[in-house]
Amino acid sequence: MTVIDVNVEQDSTVEVSKGKNGLVRTGGAVAALVGVLAILPSVLSPFNLIFAAQILIYATVALSLQLLWGRAGQLSFGQAAFFGIGAYSYAIVGTRYDIGGWLSVGIAVAVPVLMAFVLGYFLFFGKVRDAYFSIVTLAFVLIANQVVISWRSVTGGDTGLTRVPGLVLPFGAFSIDFSTRNGRYYLAATVLLVGLLVLLWVRSSSFGLVLEAIRDDENRAAFLGYNTSWYLTAAFTLSAAIAGLAGGMFASVSTLAAPDMLDQFLSIQILTWVAIGGRNYLAGALVGTVIMRILSDQISSFLTDSWPLVVGLFFIIVVLAFPQGIVGELTRIKNRNVARLGGRRANVSPK
Amino acid sequence: MSAPSKTSPSLVLESVTVKFGGLTVLDDLSLEFGHSPISSLIGPNGAGKTTVFNTFSGIVEPTTGRLLLDGEDITGRSPIDIARAGVVRKFQVPTVFHGITVADNLKIAVDAPRERSLRQQEGSAQSWEPTDVAKQFGLMSKMNALASELSHGERQWLEIGMAFLAHPRFLLLDEPAAGLGPEESTHTADLIKNISEHCKTIVIEHDMKFIRELGGDVTVLHQGQLLRHGSMEEIESDQVVRDVYLGREANA
């Protein structure tokens, strides 16, 4: 990262996420998140702990969509496809071939990565972008869902695969058992942190910067010499890797793989979490997922069938009121206050 | 592949014809740039000026004819490959990355991938850093601002600065003074003159005063063909040019 060594008055609307201050603040935010994650097992009931574990994994998928939609500007309706393919890959090798440990994690990532690379390569090098890209990804999740439901001998059809084994990861001489109740929660928390750290790296890297440039104006980036199709293919593949990891671990935590982990309804839900939280922010994906999952759960407990209507209405209201999402709105308010305070301070003590 | 020569670089259209459907936009046109640090391309609307740039940057492939960079045939190469070979352009409408900071815009430009021969041929233009360009272009106080917060003029300068940072051998500037006030326009001409000491610069402009300020040689296109080539004084005193182009402006 280029360090610009000049003293300039801080502009009011700029997100200051770069440089030394940004690093300290990001580190602080991650440390706070780790703290909260560490406390949850001692305050939540066993039932709620598994619910929390599922939310953390859903938040990881939301983060993976934020990379593609917020940073690279390509809205995918296919996120649940890679999530579900990860879940089924893990479940199939676990239940049918008795494969576990690191290999099963690797397979849960590798299968969606391979599919995303092939699909992404042909889409992006075929100049498919924006709305057309979204439509193709929607078709992809519909097809994948149909395959999962029809291919009974392998996927278990409508009922899916049950009694999926939990995960035990060997580390040299000893191993960590992620199949216990608390273990499953810690697995989910680890998945979230791994996904978050990868995406924080992307945010600070020149790869991430070029993705933002492509989002803003792909032609300008290409005419500077950047092979934008490769960048988008890479973003799509990385996004699928994180979604697949999340899906595989979701199967492990929930001990099952079912068609509703791989359908357009889940894809659209992921999209609403990111939009409500704020698609331009990693924190937005986290906040949006937590709020929407808890809200959906609460509403569905008394509106068993019609809860999606209420959640959908809530989504429309939030997006109309705060087009930049909750985190976007909070950032705007904070920047405005900083600007006001900064101005006052400047008046009190002029240089 | 020919090694990059130490002699003056050259960018050449060789008998290029470009047809869009039945319409001939460039008509057996041969042009050579590189002798003068600054060259201006003028001509009435529809003369084919922007099509010349589009051909140089690989957007438009010639129907017939060849495109040569330092003697090497680059006809049919993709815009990305041509940019990597060192032909970088600024668009007619200022085109910057609006959602990221000015500093990041410049960083992306200076980090742009280049052919190895161009990296090795480290001339004076190659050693420029984003801060040098920001100082030159008066963008230093805006480094942490989003590009979307810049004024129109600042955006023009940012895009010129970006194109300059991207290790160009040839810099193609399409209407760099469009929409600028007289003072901004003069400032822009000075900037381009400074730049042209480091890389060959080709400018499309309508503003005759701006081209006079730039100096350098002038190429006049008319209906896809070369009408005249010479210094600004020669061009301005040329009766044919006055008739097809300048006269119309004088009468207006």
C-alpha cells in the first residue's frame, strides 16, 4: 500500500479504512469479534449455541457474496449453489466413503471451486456481466437444486443426507474434535474468522483494489492493461471457495445436507442479508446476517408459513430507507459528526 | 518480436481503412506519430479523429491496413495487450474510478501490468511516483478524497495523470480540455507540455487556442483522410484547411 505522507484535512465522506489507523481499527474490531465469539458459549443455552453456530456460518456465506457484489460489482444469485455443493460434497464423502478430517474439508472447498472456475471463466471471458451474469447464476442454482433433488442414489433426493459425521481435525500428535456440541460452535466460529481474515486480506491487497476499480469502470481498468476477466474469474472462484467451506461446515454442524441448503430461496436470503447490512462493507454482511437470521427465527415462530412475507417487507423498507444498508448509514452519520467535530476543533486551535 | 529501439518510438497507421457497415470512417489513411513530442489531431466532426484513437487502442480493428508500434505489427491485438505495450489513452468523457480515493486511482495506474521490455526500458517517465504526479497536477490535497468528489477539471487531470503513470510510450488524450474554463485549460496545456518531455503525446482537441498553447505538429483529418500536416502556423494559414474547418469556426 502506498503511504501518502501529506497532511491534508480529512474529507468528511471518506471511509478511512486504510493506512496505520485503519489497520489498528480493523485489528480492534476483529479482536472485539473474537471476544464476543469466545463469550457466547458461556451465556447461550445449548440450543441457542447451535443456532448461533448456524448464524456464524451463514454470515460467512454473506461475506463471500460481499466480495463479489460489493467489491467486484457482480451480483450473484448463485451463492447458495456453492454453499450447497460444499455441503453435499462434505456429506457425500462423509456418509458414503467414510472420508473425514482435512480431506473432507478440502473436498468441500475444491468441488465448488472447480465448478466456479469453469463457470466463471466462460461467463467472464464471454463478456457476460451485470444483469446477464445474475440471470445465469440464478439459472445455475435452479439447475443445481434440480440435480440434487433428482439424483436420489447419491444425494438422498428430497430428504437429503442425514447423520452426516462431525469433523475431527488432526494437528500432528493431537486432534481437535469439532463434533461435540461446543465443538460444533467453535468450528462455525473458526470458519467465520478464516473467511473474514481472507477477505480482510483481499480488502487491503492490490487484488482487492483492482476489483473495486473494475466495479467502478471495467473499461478504464482494461485500457490501463488489466486483464479484467481474469480478475473477475478469480473473485468468483475465491467467493465460491469461502461459500463452499461454509457449506461443508454447515453440513458438519447441522449433521445433514438438504435441498434447502441449495436453492434460490437461500440465495435470495443471502442477498438480502448483505443488502440490509450494507453491501460495501464486510461488517455489513455480518450485521445484516445476524439481524435477519434472528428476525426470521423470531417471526417464523408465530407465523410459520407467512414469515417470508414479513421479512420481505422489512427488507424493502430498510433498502428504501437506507440504500447503503445499516452499516453504510451508520458510517455516514459518523463521518458527518467527525466532520463537524473536526471543524470545531480547527476553530479552537488553528495551526 | 523486435527489441525496443533506443531511437524515437513510432506509432503508425499504414493505409488503414475502417468501415462501419457501408460507412467508410477512415479511408486508406496513413499517419505516423513519434517525430514530435506533441502531436495534435484536428478536424471537423466526423473526420475520424476518435476512430484513429480507437484503432490505435484496439477497440476498432482496421478493415484493411496495418497498425505499427516501433515497427512491430500490432494489428488485431486486444486493448489490454496494446495498453501493456505502452499505448495508453484518456477517454473523451473523463473516466476515473469514482468509488475509490485519488491515491488509489493513481496506485492502480502505476501498478498496471506492462510488457517486460517496457519495464526494462526504464526511461524518465517510468520513475514517476503517484505523489510526483499528484504534486504536478495539483491533486495533493485531494489524495484521500474519493474520485467522485472531484470537480470536472480535477477529474480530467486525474485521468491524464493516471494514463501518464501507466508507463506509456504513447499517450493518447481525447479532448483533455473539454468542459474546462480558460484558466484550467491553460493549466492543462502546461501539464501536457511537461508530460510530453517524458512520452510521446497525441491530443485530439477542438479548441484552437489550446492547440496553439500546446505547440507541436498538427494533423488535420477530413472525411477519414489526411488533409494537411504541419506546424500550427502552417495549418492556420492554409486556405484549404480554413475552408473545411477553421473558416467555419471563424464564421460562427
